[in-house]
Amino acid sequence: MTSSPDTSGILVCAGNATRMQGQNKILLPLGQTNVIGMSMLAMEHCDRIAEFIVVARPSDHDAIQKTIADLQLKKCSAIVPGGATRQESVLNGVRAASKETKLFAIHDGARPLVKPEHIAAVIHDAEVFGGATLGVPVKDTIKVVNDGLIVDTPYRPNLYSTQTPQVFQKRIYFEAVDFALEHHLDFTDDCQLAEAINCKVYMTVGDYTNLKITTPEDIFIARMLLEKRMEESTCTK
């Protein structure tokens, strides 16, 4: 049985993109739309998502609204400005969500290749555990370095690269935010926010194509991955 839509997606794209050589990464062309358009389409096509809110710089709102109109998206309920930090930006989006929502799915707007089925999977796991995040096992051996010298080699099978969406039950998210505000804490990762109140966050395994557009090279990789995905989809029809 398919669960009914009960989750608010929070698409966060209010950063300054300092590593993109002046390019506005969320508006870079990708597929038949742009980076944020692909991220919004993934939310639109996930059955568990009842609505999504875009958190972006005010200067980007008109372009995002045009993208929504061009794609004829129905689930975007608001576009809101970001805050001074990621934590503040997410909270701005959460505050715009429907009062009836049960979970928040917080996603980087610059991860355009996330799959709707993976969004649904991490929402399901958050229902069970209180919080969950997409991620993948690391491929490389990781070294801990201090003053240029290797001091430790963590056990690789225990290491995962964390992606988004990161999903939390509404009660847990607000409890974590209250704790952070009370103790003047600010986290760049939403899982850390939940971990601060001892919420055990489940690692839902996704795939390596859910990359984040961070540097100019990433957009070329994303275009190649999307082209391969479209070719595979055509072959299976």
C-alpha cells in the first residue's frame, strides 16, 4: 500500500556559491530545465511529498518562479528567503510548511539528480526511526591528518558520505531546533541538529549519482549522468 502524501520538502539553495567562479549554480542549464528545476521535479514526482518550499536568495525568486511555471509544477507552496546560516535558512522553510505536515524532507537544491524513489525511501525510514538521511559508502580509504601527518585510518566499512534529503519527524525537528537555539548552537548539517538531542538517524543507502553541484566540474558530470539516465530510460521502454 502506498502511503499518502504527508511530507513537506524543504529545498535549500540560499548559499553564495563561492566555489562556482561567480556562476549561479542553481540556475545553470541541466536537461530540459536547470539545476533547481531538476531538484523541484524530483520532489514533484515523489508520492510522499505533499508540498515543497524553496529557500533562496530574494534575487533568485523571479527566476525560480519562472522555472516553476515553465515546468507546470503544482506542489511548490512557497518561495522564501534564506537566513544568515543554513540552519536559519532551513528554519525559514520549515516555518512556511503546512501545519498538517508530519515530516520535513530537507534537500540541497544543488543536488538535482536525486531520484523520487530514494526520497520516498528515506521518508519511510524517518517514519520508523525519527530521522533518516540518504548516503553512500565511501569508496576511498580515509585518513585523519594532524599537522600534515596521518594519525588514524578509520575502518572504511563504517564510513558513509552523507547526502540529502535528510528527513525528520516534525516533533523531533522542532525539539532539536529549540535545543540549538537555547544553547546558541548552529549546525551546517541537519543530522547534527537531530544528533544533538540524541536522535538516532538512520542511514538510507542511495546512489553515487546524487552529487552536489559545488564546483564548475560538477555540472559537467551531472549533465553526463543525466544523459546516461535518459538513454537507459529510453532503452527500457
